[in-house]
Amino acid sequence: MPAFNARLLERCLALGDKDHYRKGGRETDLFAEDRKALLALPETRFDVVTWKRMKADKYGIVTVEGRHRYAAGPEHAGRELIVGLRAFEVELLDASGARITTHPRAYGDNPTSSKRPVPADRAAVATGPGPGPTARSGRRFPTRCANGSTGRRARSSPRGCARPARAERESGWANAVAAMAEILETTGGIDRAGVCLAAARHAAGTEPVAYDEPVDLTEYDLAFAGREDNA
């Protein structure tokens, strides 16, 4: 954009090299005479921005247009914030007007989150037909997520997470897909509750709990498998 504006200015100034159709002199020279009568511009540049007062959720996130989430930080959870909407950025201020942070502004109908964008290898956005569960707008899960959602763990629950509609609705598509990949990688299967919880954590930008020793849930799996067999 800056390069385009520079070329546009040069082309506009070049138009002034021709003579004025009525006054006969060069338009550039005539404009120089007119500038002597112009008022000085304000010292402060005009800021094209819309300010709104919005309340952050329990994670310290404000949602703009019902789908674009911008994180102020957990220390601002539940507090009223001042949100500045510009063409290319969103500025967050606290209630007193002190600046908190600035995020690039997002557009479009799909949910977005400024805190934790989904990695490129997990996005797997597809526009054509393909195997595996699909979401609206032609978006498709990564193959490993689609395969994992049809495994034993997903079949064991009548409300399996073949399509994480709730996680997407609450935390955004990118966070839902990242959560599915994470749950599949750590547990070997996908369940709706786990995906919703992980997606909310991704949206809040918090890291998972790290234990000193790896947690083995094999015994629980065997216990539940035995209960299903007895049933």
C-alpha cells in the first residue's frame, strides 16, 4: 500500500505539468500560488477510528462483530475495556484509557482469534471435495483428525466429535482444529468434551499443564473397555 500511494502521488503531481485550460499557466505554478492562502494542517494527524466500550469475557478477550476475538490478557477478565477499531488494527485500552495492546484487525465471516492462530500444518483449508468430516464454507479437517474422529474412542460416545460445532462456535474454527490435533496426538482419539476444553485453552492463549512424569491413562481405558464388554 505505501508503494502504491507513492506511485499514485507521483502520477497525480505529473498531471500538473500541463497548462491550465482557462488561465494558461502551469497548473503546478497556479497551485503554488493558491497554497499561500491555505490554513495550516493540525499538528495531530487525524485518526480514523471508532471507539467502543466492551466487556472482556472470563479469559480477558473481547469479541468484535460476534466472531473476531482479541485478547487483552487474563488480568483484564470481566472488566470493561475501550476498543478502538481502525481499518487495519484493533487497539485495546483499559477503562482509564491506558493502552493495553494492539492486534491486526480481522475481517470475514469465519471466527478468528488474535491470541493463538492455528499452525499452517493444522489449518488444512480445502475448497474441493475430499474424504473426512467437513465444516461449512468448504473447510476440511486435517486427515489425521478426520481419521481419529472415527476411531474407537469416538464410536464409544453417541456424541462424538466428528464435527466440533460447539468448540468452533465458542472458540473459533482455528482453535477447534488445533484442539482436535492436540487431543488426537496426546490421547490417540477425539472426544467432544476434550476438544471443547482444549479449544477454549487455545483461545485464551494458555499452555497445557506440564507434569514431571508422563500421565498414563491406559488403566482407565482398560477399565472402561471391560465395562463396555460386560454390558
